[in-house]
Amino acid sequence: MPATIGVLALQGDVREHQKALEAAGARSVAVRRQAELESVDGLVLPGGESTTIDKLLRIFELHEPLRDAVASGLPVYGSCAGMILLADRLVGGITGQQTVGGMDVTVRRNAFGRQVDSFEADLDVAGVTDGPDDDAVRAVFIRAPWIEEAGPGVEVLARIPDRATDGTAAGAAAGRIVAARSGRLLATAFHPEVTGDGRVHALFVRLVHGSRRS
Ligand code: GLN
């Protein structure tokens, strides 16, 4: 049986994630209600605007159920705004902004600078580019966060290289953590759903399959 993986569908690029999950062999459903959350084997928190998603999570009464689901071991993959939601600690949030938490990391919101709308880099990602298909991952960062500090239980999967894809120096971004895993939680600061490279979603689908009880 394929795993059923939800995509939180309150705001953000939901369809693209659903397509990428299906291409990786999962069944995918949109999640807007607690009952839908309870029916999935894993969940994607898409990119979008973390402040808006945070407010909507509370309006839709999903904040607590999601926190409980993460605490009880639901595999969750957060991309960009989704990575912000998974962080135990947030720097650069707006007043009153909450995260769901679960990952022992400090995430800096809009870390690449407000003036930098988009930044692209070719990344080595552990678990993705160390296999037979070792091409770098073209990572697209859109007003992206980075992980400023990661606790001892967090596995760093990727860091920003010294240069962006167009050759410009990465400056203060060089060496920053932009993909990480902690138990059943996976986070990327970038958006793999926009490039057609399905390998990050495939990694998450494997993680979900590996954590299913039967
Ligand atoms: N800057 C956004 C935020 O704070 C994240 C951007 C994204 O998800 N592409 O939520």
C-alpha cells in the first residue's frame, strides 16, 4: 500500500507538493481539518508565508493537533515557511508569531535579507546526492530562512556553498544550514517542488515508509 501523505493546504504551493509526492509513489491528500490530519502517514508543510500559515493554523484549530501529531512521531517535511513552523526557536518573526516546533533548531526568518527575493545554489544534500544519482540539487530560495543553530540531535543535510549558481559570492549565507533532519522531521529552506527534481520528496516518502508500523 502506498503511504498517504498530506499537504497542509491553508496557504502556499500545495498542488506542486502533491504532484511531487505522487511522482515519488505516495498517495497525497490536502489537509485542512483535524480529521484529515489524523488520517495521514506523513505531512508536508509547504512554503508560503509563515505568519499567515501560523494565523490560519489557529483559526482552523489545527495548531494544537499538529503539535500533538509531531510530538507523537508523525513524519513531517517542512519547506521554507514550513521549516519555520518546525523550528523550536525563531529569530525575525513578527510579534506574536508562533511555531509548531519539534525540531531543536533556531531558524532565522527572511535570512538572506529582505532585498534578496531569490537565491539559487547547487547543493550537496546528504541522503540525496550521495547515492548513485549524485547530481547537485538545484535549490531555489525564495525569501528563505536558514538554520542558525542546530541542537545535537539534528543531522545537517546541506549547507550553502561559497558561491551561488550564477557565480556571485554567497557572502554571509555561505556555510549556513539549509537542510536538516531530526528523527522523523525533515526541513529544507528551499523549494524542491518548483524545479521538477523529485529527489527530496522521494527522501521524505522513504522516511514515511520506514516509520510506518506495518
Ligand atoms: N519569508 C516567508 C516566511 O516568513 C517564507 C518564504 C517561503 O516560504 N517561500 O514565511
